[in-house]
Amino acid sequence: MGIGSDITQRKLTEEALQKSEARFRRLFESNIIGIIFADLSGNITIANNAFLQMVGYTREELDAGQVRWDKMTPSEYRHLDEQAIAELRQSGVCNSFEKEYIRKDGSRVPVLLGGALLEEFQDRVVCFVLDITQRKQAEEALHKSEERFQTVASATNDAIWEWDLVTNKLWWNEGVQALFGYSAESVGFDAAWWYENIHPDDRERIVSDIGTAIESGKQFWLGEYRFRRGDGSYTYIFARCYLMYDRSGQPVRIGGGMVDITERKQIEEMLRNTAQGVSAATGDTFFRSLVKYLAQVLEADYAFIGELASEKDEPTVRTIAVYAEGKIGDNFEYKLADTPCEMVVAQQLCCYPSNVQQQFPHARLLAEMGIESFIGTSLCDFAGHIQGLLVVLNRRSLKNVKIAEAMLQIFAARASAELERRRADKELQYQHQRSQLFADITLKIRQSLQLDRILQTTVTEVQQLLQADRVLLFRLWPNGYGQILNEAVVPGWPSVLGRGINDDCFGSEYLKRYIQGRIFTIADIDKAQIHPCLVEFMHQFNVKAKLVMPILLKEELWGLLIAHQCSNPRQWSSFEIEILRQIADQIGIALAQAQMLAEESRQREELALSNAELQQFASIASHDLQEPLRKIQAFGNRLKATCDDALSDRGRDYLERMQNAAGRMQTLIEDLLTFSRITTKALPFISVNLAQVTQEVLSDLELQLARTKGRVEVGELPTIEAEPVQMRQLLQNLISNALKFHREGEPPFVKLYSQLLTEEHQPVEDTAIAHLCQIIVEDNGIGFDEKYLDRIFNVFQRLHSRSEYEGTGMGLAIVRKIAQRHGGSITAQSTQGQGSRFIVTLPTKQPRGENLE
């Protein structure tokens, strides 16, 4: 029994030992902790991968004996190793301690190390090594943070506090005494003291806001409220705090600070009206107004807003609004280096209350302007990037720095927002510009008749689109020479406008390429495989890269559209090449259009001159013919009255023919004068009742109606804006013609009515929305073949002889002239032998202040 029990115990011990060995092996092979077997003299015989990775050595280097713990230990830690060896020899184990190992690459790794002697070997140990790099970094960060906090808390005049939400205790720095005038004994260190000193009107709001921040799990809270001072008065403070939570999400502490903003509040109140007035404006107007008010409030000699830029790799400031010595001044540009503005960019807010010239002796503008004090702040976008500066300069020392700084910050906040808005607008415009430039230029080509304006607009907009340093239009002559007609160039680069190019570098080789429509692109003039004389020629214009697009006019080479990059080489994108090609095509269209317009203008001038001469001829001829015609008629009547008995039958026939001819001549002259006076003797448009005018016309035509036994049916007619005399002429000629050209044996029947139309010529009954009216005259007369439709409205045109129907052939020409003068038209529909239908279309309202010719 005893032997069996011993065997069972031994097996249990062996199994436990095997399990222990298995657990140790899993631990050894894992990467959780470094494990080494070593002797006390420095040799490492066995190490797992975690340790080797920790110190940066390979297993081959370990096997070769190159990894020793004593060699990897810095000298300042050797005394710790000696203490650990002593503990091992005394007790077989050593307490864990911190040290560093020198890695293979020379860097150091902090470790936590503990070990034990192996029982069967008196100088062999097993050590467990833990990499504590992250913990050390966290401790270092915490240490630095605590140092910074203590430094800030002791150095600042602001009130710094920490509220332990678990104990409801408050800790204050000494700033609470300086800021609010409390003695050390009167400061309370619980939340109740803070709560009681909040202005009664602000308490509920502040407590509610902080409670909401805690409930919503926010990390930050900020707000403004009034806090009681030691003397019982209240001061405005700006408070910001950081909320801290435990791992379960429960709030445990709140830390924060309080800044006295009473002066800022006073300034805000003082500038309320000014700020409201300025905030109503935008753009350049806003910026000019802002610097004006800022300079006036601070009683400064100068104030300006500037944007950061870069000119030839040197940081510069370009002003966008300047107030100088009581008025808005001209914008300027200056280099940022060696100026106080350079400090503003670095520090965001910078103030030199006096002696600023001595501190910046190389700032030329300060000396030229006699500046004594300077204060400036950066203008940042929403992402915190500096986009500009707001600066105030004075020939006197700056007295109240705090007020000036607070004032500057108020104006800067609004200026920053406006700069950001303007930047966003520019970005949006640039995004749209690429897609709309081609359409815009095309539209301008269609709308404008001025070729010079089209070409200048084109180079200006292409320069802005491509952000090229220079864009120009080159007029090419057949011999390869030419002249620069239009140019858009960035300030700072020389202008070449008007320059003639008579260099043999532009010989037949390049000319042939351009005639074939070839595009010429150079990314770097100095590296391009082009003729040396062309390189030298481009250097005269500071060109480092260029893009050339031929302009063809009716398949012939007219000139070149050229983009220059002068600041640096440039790789032209396929989009830029394509857009420039399309614009060059549109320029060709514009040139062709300009040629056609020039020809059309010439023809119009000739036509206008011809019409003027015709009207002058008609007027003069009519007046010159009136006098001899009256004498012919007068002497003919006298001859018939006194000598009728003495005349033979043939003589009387001759006399009657002469008198008839003179009558026709008089009618012709009167019609000619009527036609010419439609425009030359026109009266203003007024409201005309067409129904009333029609009744007056029918009254005048009573004899003709009686003679022909005709009948006129009048429908509804509107009131329109027109010249009443000419409307009477129009209706009388149409109705008279309808009565005159009737079929033999059938009395004439005439229908006169109207129809209202929209601007799109759709019928409508409401006069309020009608834009046009049609006056329609129908008859049952002889009609005409519609192939003569254009002819019947011309001067002196007749489809019948005078023996068939009397008249001069001027009636319908007068009607058309009157309709055109009123902005209308006339047409007709007819079938020969079945009557006619004349349609006059007129506007119901005339353009204000215009008589359409």
C-alpha cells in the first residue's frame, strides 16, 4: 500500500510538472513577455523571440554569442544589476526593477526586469523582461502635462480651477485672487462658493448649460457670464472647461479657466453700431469700411488688411484695403521678411506699443511712414490656416494695449469670416469657370459686335482660367511675321502688347505646322529641342513654358493664341490644351462673324444712305413738281373755261387727257409724300381706339360705298398704343382697296375684325395678357395670285392697268410702312377670283419712349 501510494504521488507530481512545463513553454513561445536564460557574468544562452525583437538582435546572433546582457546595459544601470545579483545569491530571487537595454541600432528600450536562480545551477538565472516603452511615454507625457499645468496656473493672471465632482470640492489657483480681488481667506473651495458668486441673471443658464454638456458626454464647454468681484461689482468672464469621465462614462472632474473679458464687452458695446453698419456690407466695400472704422476707433494713422501671397518664392503681403491718414488709400505689396508682419504670421497676435522701428531696422516702410507703434493679428480660415493679416500702425505710442488687442480681435473675427467667404466664392467661381468659360466666350461672341472687345475678353478670361502668367493673341502675316494685338499679363511680368515680331526664327517651318493646325507645347524652354535663336527670343519675354494654338479663319491661318508661364516650367494638361483649342476655334468663328458683320454694316450704311437719298429725292421732287403741276392744272382749267368753244374736238380731247394726267400726277406726288412722311414726320404713340378710327374712316368713304353699293361689317376692335393719323391711313387704304377691287356685277362686302394674341402668337381673350393684336380685313373681290404676295406691298406696284382700276400702286406700300413703324407686319391670303384676306399684326403696347422705325 505504501509503495502504491508513493507511485501514485509520483505520477501526480510528474503530471503537474509536465503541465507546468507546457504552460511555461507556451509563455516562452508567446510574444507577450521577453524570457531569457543567462549566467551572472553576462552571457545569454536562451532567449525567446519577444526578447530578441525587443533588443533588435537575430537568433543567429544569439547563437553566435553576440547578445550579452552586460554589454547591452548602459553604465548608469550597472549598480542596479549588481544589487539584483546580490539579491539572487542571497534569496534566489530578485525584486523586479526598471532599467534600459541598448538595442542593436544604438537606441534604448526601457524594460521591467525580474529573475530567479535555477535550482540546479548556482550561477544560472531565468529572467522575465517586459517592454515598458508605452508606459514610460505616458508617464513622461503626464509629467510634462503636469509641469505645464503648474507653470500656467502659477504664471497666468487668469483664474484656473478644478472641480472634483465626487467630493464637490473646488481647487483655485492664485489667479482667482488677482482677477477678482479676493483675499486668500475669502476664497471658497466648494461648488457653492462659485455658484453664489455667479450673477443671479446668469446662474440658471450656466448651471443648465454645464449640466447639459455632462449629460451629453461632451468633453468641452465654454460660455460667458458675469462673476462677482471682491468689492461686490460684477465682471464679465469667458470660461472654458474640460470634462473628464471614468471608464464607465461617469463624470469625475471638470478643469477650466476664467478670463476677464469686461474690456472686450465694453468695446463691443461701444462698437455695436459701427459693427452693425460694417457687417451689412460684403466684399471690397466691407474691407474698406472695416479699416476706416478700425483706424478711427483706435485713433490710428494707418490700418490695412492684407492677404498672404508668394512672389517668386518669397512670402509677400498684398493689401486689399488700406486706410491712410484719414482716407482710403491705394493698395500695395511688400515682402514679409524682416517686418513685424512676419512675427504676426508666426505668433498670430503681435504688438509693439513703441520703438517698432528699432526692433525691425530693415523694414523700409516703417521708416518711410514714420511708424512708432504696431499691432497686428492673423486672419485664419475655418481650418485654422492663416490667410491674411489685419494691421494697425501709428506714429504715436500705443497707450491701451488691451483695448487695442480686444478691438483688433473683434474686427479680425469679422474680417476672417469675410475673407473665408470671399475665398469660398473664388473657389466656387473657379470650379464653375472651367466648365463655363467656353460657353461664356461663345455667348459673348454671339452677343458682341465689337471684335476688339471679344479678343481682349478672351485673353483675359483664358489667363484667369489657366492661371498663366501671360496670354496673348498674335496676328500672323503670310510671311511669318506679325504683331501682338491683345494681351493679359500678371503684374510683375513685362508686357509685350503691340510688339511686332520680325525674327527669322518664325520661318516657314513653324508656319507650315500652324497652317496644318498643329499645336505647339513646350513644358520647359531650356530643355526643349528647339532652335537656339527661338530659346533666346523667348528669354527676352521671360518665358519658361508656352502653349501655342493656331487660329484659322475660313481654313486659312489668321494668327496664334499663346499662353506663357514665366515663373517656372509647366506641364500643360490635356484639358488645358483642349480648352485652348476650342477657344481658338471660337475666335475663328468670331473673326468670320466680324467679317460678315462688317460687310452687313457696310451694306446697311449703303442702304440707309440710299433710303435717305430716296426720301430726300421724294420730298424735293414732290415739292418741285407741285408748282409746275399746279400751273398746268390752273392754265388747263382756264383754257377750258375761256377757249372751249374755239377748240376742235381733237383739241378738247387733248385738253382732257392733259388734265387727267395732271390729276394722276398730283395723286402720285401726294402718295409719295405720304409714304416718305411715315417716318420723317412721325408723331408720338398714344392710346388709339381702333373702333372709333374705323367709324371715322367709313364716314370718309360714304361716297365710295354709295357708288359701289358696298357694305362693311365691323367686328370688335381693341384699343392699342399707336399714332392715330397713321392708323387712319392704314385702315382707310385697306378698306378702300377692298371696295375698289370688287368683281363686276357683284357689290363689295368687307369684313373688319380683330384677334388678340400672346407673345407666342397664341389666341387669347384677356386684353390684360395680350401682347399683340391682328387686324383682319376680308373682302369678296377679285383676289390675286399669291405668287405676287411680296410684290403687292412694294412701291408703285400694280397687278392691273389704270384702265381697269384707278390708283398709283402706293396704298399697300404705305400700309406696310406704317405697320413696320409700329413694330408690326402685314401679310395676305388670297385666291384669284375669290376675294382676299389682309392681316395686320401690331403690338398692343409700344416700348417706353420709343417710336419704332
